[in-house]
Amino acid sequence: MTKLTLAKGITAGLRRAMAADPKVLVMGEDVGRLGGVFRVTEGLQREFGESRVIDTPLAESGIVGTAIGLAMRGYRPVVEIQFDGFVYPAFDHITSQVAKMRNRSQGHIELPMVIRMPCGGGIGAVEHHSESNEAYFLHSAGLRVVACSHAEDSYWMIQQAIASNDPVVFFEPKRRYHDKMEVDETATAAPYGLYDARVLRQGSHATLACFGPMVKTCLAAADAAADEGQDLEVIDLRGLNPLDYSTLEASVAKTGRLVVVHEASRFMGVGAEISAHITERLFYHLESPVIRVTGYSIPYPASKLEEFHLPDLDRVLDGVDRALAY
């Protein structure tokens, strides 16, 4: 077992995938000599060379457009978008080409590519550097969307995403990059499928569903709730498209209550879709309405105000209290 940060879990996963398949390439701004602004790709260019770890111009549209061509020619490019708020110049490529090419060609053309994106806030960054924009990509049929939350998942999920023949948008919670845990790099297979939700804590009073940066917050909230006699089940969704509804439904059928937590704006967010689905499918199991604990429906605030915008332990516990009040 090796103790890795979430960031170095991705590094190790990339290294293993690149060693196994010479068609795997890494592309992005400063990913080579610098090793990325978060040092996720550190050392890879020295190991695999400049033809496989490519420092690109500051042009997200060009980066993704080039990756599309490479994927069509049989390569498996891994594109890094340096910050979540930088992706929009490439949005047309992602939603008009990456998401649609397989359908447009009736399955004859696959685009096996990964778009890595540091996501979320909590690092005191300037404007355009802290966003939770997953809903844009979830609404684009043809894209797979996943979010890791800790080092073990980051290590395995990046390899699984690279191996997928579908394009994958890979969200990485930037404020969790330095969190450490033990990872078994000698294992030959991932313990979970790429889109499988994981029950991280068993409980009986209510279910907390979360992903990415909110997983650590929800686990801390569950620990705090236990001191007050509340037994909460915590589910890390991991796959956002497709969603593992079977795991979520089994949990809600058991607890009768669901609180969905995410950093993004409440309006039209992941929580809204999950709430609608669970209400339609498990209405007679629910003891209370589905509660959403989210960021506010505003442009991401200045860094001095982000602590008031992001859901924290107290706001999660307030959501739990509202669910249990019925």
C-alpha cells in the first residue's frame, strides 16, 4: 500500500495507463515541463517524452479540437483543462462534436478521450478559477461524466476513463487534491466500476448523496450527527452520467429520507434531477420530501465570500434536520 494524495493518485493512474498503452497522450497548458499548476502531471514528460506529454498553447478550443482528431485516428488523448472556468472556449467542440460524433456516425466513429477538469471552490482563487459546472455536461447526451473524491478513486477512475471508448469528462475536486489515503498500486483491477456509487457509511435515519468535494464534508456531517443520535448513510455517487440509481434507490428505500449535497447552484443542478427521479420511483418509501443542500444560484462569489456560498457541515446538518422533522 502507498499513501498518495488525490492529485498523486491521478498521476500514478496516468503513469500506469501510459505505460500500458503507447496510444495514451496527455495534453494541456503547462502539463509538461511544469507538471501542471496542481502538479498532477509532474514527471510524466520526463518519463514519456514531449511527444506524449504535450505542452499546448493557451487555447482550450484548439486543445480539445486537436484531441478530437487524435481520438479519431486511434489515440486516447487525456486533455487537461487547467481550471473549470477555462473550459468555455472549448464548449462548442465538447457539446457539438465530442458528445455527438458516435451518434452522428451511427457508431462507426468512437472518440475515446478524457477531459480532466479541476472543479469546485474553497481554495481562495480569483474569478473563473472556482466553478461547479457539471450540469452543462450532464445535459449533453453522449458524454460520460464522473467525479472522484479521494486518492483510491482518482487512481482507478482515471485509468477506467482512459480505457473507455466513450468520451469522459473527469471532474477533480481541487480543494481535495492534497488529501491523502492508502492506495494499492499492485492490484490488477479496480474495486468498483467507473460509474458505480459507493456506500461509504451505513445508516438508517437518512441518506446523504454527494460527490467530489462534498464527500468529505458529508462524512464529517455524518460523524457529527452520530453524536446527536442520528444515523446517516453516506453515498458517494462517483458517476454522474450515468447515475447509479440502483444503489441510491436501495438506500432511500431503507432510510426513507434523502438529502442531496453539491457545490453547484441549486437551480437545474444534479440535486434537482435526483430529487425528481427518487420522488417518481420511491414516492411511497419517502418519509419526507427530498432535501437539497447546494451552492446559491449566483455567479461564484469573490474568494472572501466563498465560505458563505459553499455548503458546509452546518448547512448539511440543517438539511438533515429538515428531512427528519417530518
